[in-house]
Amino acid sequence: MSGSRKSKGLIVAGILLVVLLAGIATAGFQVANDQPHEVPTFPADPAENPDSIWTEDGKLKENSLAFAVFEEYGLVLVPLALLMFGAMVGGVVISREEVVE
């Protein structure tokens, strides 16, 4: 691996690390409910089921897991998604490289 490619990789990894740490530092880790209880996966009507993740007007409740993952921790998911995509592409590239002996 050339020095230029290695330095570019280190710069990108450093940027991703900074964004990931910033996302973790700004996220509020508060538990909505610390007692386990059974919740149906996709309740049909929020009026019939008080444990539904949807409000009466069709929006996500702020103490639901879906809200926490995509609204509160979205900044953490973006660099992780980019990192996983890069790992996938890198694996394909490495697997297709010809071995020079």
C-alpha cells in the first residue's frame, strides 16, 4: 500500500471517528422504561393498544425505540453505515485483487 493511499485512509478513518464520537457525546442515553413488558410487534390501532409506538395523529412517540434510533442517534448511524459500506466494498476489492508473486 502506498503512503498516499495509507494517509488518505487514515484521514477518512479519523474523520469518521470524530463524527462518531460527536454523535455519541451529544446523544442523551435515557431509558424510557426500565421494566420489561410484552409489546405486540405491530399494533393495529393506537387507541386500542396504549403500548403502540404511534400517537393518535400518526407520529412516532418520543419514548419509542424507533424514535430513539432514527431521531436521537441518527448522527451515529450515518458514519457507521458509511464504514460498513466501505468495508463491504473493500472486501470485494481485496477478493478480486490478483496475487503478484
